[in-house]
Amino acid sequence: MADNKNDGNRSRFRHHWEAHIKAQQKSGLSRAEYCRRNDLSYHAMTYQQRKLSEPSRKQTQLIPVPAERITQHKISTVSSGVKIILNDRIGIEVSEQFSPRSLSQVLTVLENR
């Protein structure tokens, strides 16, 4: 029962910061000015904005890709993420700030070839 209470508190806390972050973005005010006007800690808001914008590990899902038709492959790390080249003709480059949904769609298309 204590876990449910903690989950509820976390949810309210998250919604509190999400609402302030959205309001600040709509207001056109700088983060610092918005925080001053709403008696919020600038550093706490910056931290929460960064934390809430990071993809959650719970939401990240790995998708199996069949490799039967792959005869050669190269995987190299690049400064912006990972680049995969299949059969010297198909390439996938995933940057540090990739969209998991977009990658999923690309992999689905490749899987159905």
C-alpha cells in the first residue's frame, strides 16, 4: 500500500513539473524569469526539464531484426551515435537523440522486405 502512495506522489510531482515546463514554454518568458515570477527554483526546473525530456528506459523497447539475408555488416560508432551498414548498401544511423518511434518504423519496413 505504501508503494501506491509513493507512486501517487511521484505522479503528482511529475505532473506539477510538466505543467510548469509547458506553461513556461507557452509564456515566452525565459526559464529564469518564469521561475522568479512563480517562486520556483531555477535549478530544480532545469533538472526536471532535462529529466522529463529524456526517454524513459521503461518505454524503450528492443525489436528483433531477422538477419537471414545479411551477408556482410559493419557497425561503427560515430560521434553522434551508432551507424549500421548492411550488405554495403543499407545504412542506419542513430544519433544520440533519436526517436525510438522512428527507429521502430524503419526497422519494421526493413524487416518486411
